[in-house]
Amino acid sequence: MAVLLAMGGALASETNLGAPVPWGMGLQASGGPIKDAIHAFNTMVFWIIVAITIFVAALLAYCVWRFNEKANPVPSQTSHNTPLEIAWTVIPVLILLVIAIPSFRLIYYQDRARDADITINVVGRQWYWNYAFPDHGGFNFDSRPIADEELRPGQLRNLEVDEPLVIPAGATVRVITQGADVIHSFFVPSLGVQKYTIPGRTMETWLKADRPGVYYGQCNQICGVNHWFMPIVVRAVPAAEFEQWVAAARTRFASAPAGTTLAAQPADPITIAQAQR
């Protein structure tokens, strides 16, 4: 009972925070419509796999029982069975079509936002993120990981940052990604968003948080020695609170014109975080 209660509390925390939990299984709890669509597609494919596995296992068991040496001492030889060959060709093709159609629909759904409420530019760097808000005055800021010795009680190791990405809950957010040095990947699993940041190339995706909360992610593209130390924190807040944050951020980051944070920085994020504090 204690274990079940602990697991229930962990799942509730995951739903609220979009963070991984000890001994978690399956996909993270959904925080937005993209993740809902991913969950639905994953469930459909899972049950198709279950049906295929049961069918193949039953067929194998039947063959072992029906055609073993004792039950069938004189085996028959069947060659060029046209109906059988058509069946084992057409049925897999139909199964693949059943998977492919919703798969393509999901890919196009994730591709780009329609009627986005705001746009955010995301730049991946070794080894931190830069966020810019062109719709709100063009201010930008760096988001760097917090070293272990600077974590406060309740903060998650290797997942916390000094400046989270703040978005309005319920808003459709267009995300424009670019890479400043090597290929990174902007990945927030609970929001169903993953997009590469590639030097010399601009790419687009979108995200939406259905409710206020904190959603954690990480770069999942091997981008260098500190790849593991490149977390993402998306903080979704009510619209009124977001406007207050924007007003404060315009003043707070006014001394860093757009693009200045792309200048060369020390390579070690731990050293950077310590120096800033």
C-alpha cells in the first residue's frame, strides 16, 4: 500500500510538473495537445503490436502442436500457394497503411503553428539556451544550468536553470530554432516538442501548455562534452502573470540587445554559473 501511494504521489507530481519520476514507466504525462496526439498514436501502435504478437505466438504454438514429428510423421510439401502468398503480402501492407496515415497526420500537426499567439526564438549553444521574444520588444536572455552545489531544496538535479522560458498557459507558441555552434535539440517531452537547432538553418515548431506548471526537458542531441548539462525549463503561467513577467523582463534584459548573447562565452557551464553568482 505504501508503494502504491508513493507511486500515486509521483504520478501526480509528474502531471503537475512535467518532470521525470523515479521508476517511471511509459511516456510522460501530457501537458498539451501535441503530447495528447502523441499519446493517442502511441496507444494505437501499441495495441497493433500486441495483436500481432498474440497472433504470431498462437500460430507458432499451433505449428509446434500440429506439425511435430509424432503428430505428422509424413510432412506435406506446399509450394507456390497463391492465396497464402497474397495474404502475407497484403495484410502487412494494410497494417502499415493503418500506421502510416495517422503518423503522417501527426507529423504535419507538429510541424508548425497556425495562428500562433506569440513567437519565441530559441538558439542552442554549447552548453546553454538563448531565448528571444520578438513580439514583445525583442529582448533576449540566456538560460544556464544550475550547479549541484547551488541547488535549493525541492529543485531537481541536472534539470534546473537560472532563467526558465516563461510562456502563457493556453497560448499557441511558435518556436523558431537556430544553432550557434553545433547541432542541439530543443526537447520538452511533456509538451511533445522536439526540434533540432542547426547552425545556418532556421526551423519551426510549436508548443502549447494546457495549464500552468513547470515542464522540464533537455537537449537530446549529443552536442559535446557537456551535452548532459543542457536542461530546459518551460514555465507556463496565466496570461496576466505572463504580461507582468514581460514588463519586468524588458527592463531586466534591456542591457543585452538582441544577438549580443551569441558572442563567445567560456565553455564550462559550471564555471559560468559560479562566476555569475
